[in-house]
Amino acid sequence: MDRRDRYSLRQVPIPGSRVARCDEVECGPHLHGWVTRLATTDRDRIRQVEASGRRYTQRLDGAFVEFRFPPGQRCFAAHVVDKAQLFIPPSRRPTSAGLWVEQFGENQQQLAELQARG
């Protein structure tokens, strides 16, 4: 068995998908607030935060600037809803969930047998 065999699961937007609001997806940063820590030399990202229109407090911590965002506001992530799941076996061709699970199980069994043989 090739050691490069990889099984993966990816979610990709499908036609008609949309970006959801944080409150629609119960986003953790939206519910609890969050901290963004940036190097003071990262001027582009600092400007993006400052121009974002979000509420925050700012604290300088040595070579870093820390932005604390209170809960109840939109985070910086794009929450895409209505995603399709792609099950990717080592062949790199997307397959069905059932076939992916079957092939993954067979792969695990082969690995266990190889390990038992030493």
C-alpha cells in the first residue's frame, strides 16, 4: 500500500449557496466575542480591522496589537450554507459517502494486517 494514500472530506459551495449571518449559524465568535492579535508591523490587516466597522477595544502588547471584539456582532469569517460534501478517496475522484466509508474501512483493515505482520 502506498504511504501517500489519503482520504479526505471537503465541503464546497454548490450553486445557489449563500453566505449566512453569524447568528444564523450560531457562530462562536458572534456568541462569545473574540480576540485578534496582529503584529504591529502588519499594517494592512490592522487597517482592515480598524475600517471594518466592528466594535472593539485595542491594546498594545509589545510587538503586537490586540483587538478584543465583544459578542453580538459579525465575525470576519464567511459562513457559506448549502455546501455539498465531497468524499475524496486516494484516487482523487469524488465518490459517494457509502463507497468512501467502505474503501476507507478496507484501507484501515489492510493497515492493521500490515502492522500485525510487523
